[in-house]
Amino acid sequence: MSMNEPTLKNAAPPPMTVALQSIAAQAFVRSAALRRRVRNAGEVADFIDWQVSQFGRATVYRTRERLWSALRVHIDSEHSWHGLEFGVAWGYATGWWLNKLPETPGSTWDGFDRFTGLPRAWREHEKGTFDAGGIPPSINDPRLTWHIGDIEETAKEFDHTAVAEGGRLILFDLDIYEPTVTAWNLVQPLLQPGDLLYFDEAMDADERRVLTELVLPSHEFKYVGCTSLALALLVER
């Protein structure tokens, strides 16, 4: 370079950063599994950042069972309550909640699912993933009613008056945007202060879109907490 030529400023990242990024890129070339893990970590980071922006904090529970227990303390055992579970699969969450909740007279649990798996591909899962053979879980509890089929159809047949009195605990685990919207439209007119909402895949774009577009603008909520994937809220008004 001539002594009269100006020194041009380099806008690239520092050399050490570039070197580390190159090492990471080479590792990504060799491992699809590593690429998935890193993408997932980025999604979780974005999920936490979104919560801090939306609620002013992120309270992370290590497991969903611990988050469920944090929800459980808000349920009044002196009055009837109603569980509405959208997305049941093999019934783990159903069994957990029915074992934990009080057997208050008038309380109910309604589980909605196709029991034939996802209606379309979602994330790394193919259509039909989570298939239970069309058969609901074998859970013997008088509070429990299964609603078998696509939520777009079973929602039309659901008797709202059965869950109009008392509190409501609502679990969203349909994963995909379209059926989750249908489930939300079913329960939204029923919501009262003190009702509890749990979104099992709020980290994912589909449920987050429902939260951002429909849920959060509809009511005022108290933030309960999250896991790396899920979000729990309490309706304030």
C-alpha cells in the first residue's frame, strides 16, 4: 500500500470471533444432530427473551411437573374445577393432573384428541407422530370424558354449560397453529379471573403465534412461569 493511501477500516468481526465461528461451522458440517441442538438452543434463548420482553421476567422451572405444581397451588380445593386438555396423546398429563387435583363435587376433566397423531408434519415430526391407534388412554376416573376426533369437529359438539361454573385449568398441547386456534376460540368466552392456562410448546412458533395474536391481547394475565418449552399463565381479568 502506498504511503499516501488511507488505511481502510475493517468491518468484519474480530479475528478470534471469526476463527471460533469457522470451527463451529466445520462441526455443523459434520453433524446434523449438532445443528439441530444448536438451533433448538437458539429457539429457547429467543423464548426466554420474548418472556422477559412480554412479562418483565422469566421464571424457569426445570420440568413441566414442577411447573404444573406451581399451577396447582392456584386451584381452590373448596370449589369445583374443570380441566380441559387439548392434545392428550397417551394420557400422561391427564393421569398426573387427575391424581393431583381434589375430587371436589361437580369437577370434570375433558380430553380432546384425534388419538391418531399429528394431522400434518410439525417440526422434525412426521404426520401421524404421537399416534395412539385411535384409542384413548385407559384411565378410570368418573370426572373424565374423552372427545375423540379433530378438534374442529368435537368443539362444535362440546357443551359449554358443563364447565361454566367453577374454575378452569386449560392445557394446550395440540402443537400446531390451526387446531390450537380452534381450541382457544372454544375456551376464550368461558375464561374468568383465576382460570389457568398452560401451553406445552410455547417455545415453538405455532403456539407462540397463538399467544401473540389471540391470547395475550384478550385478557390481562399473571405470569406463573415456564420450562424451556412451556408457559403457564393465570387470568387476572
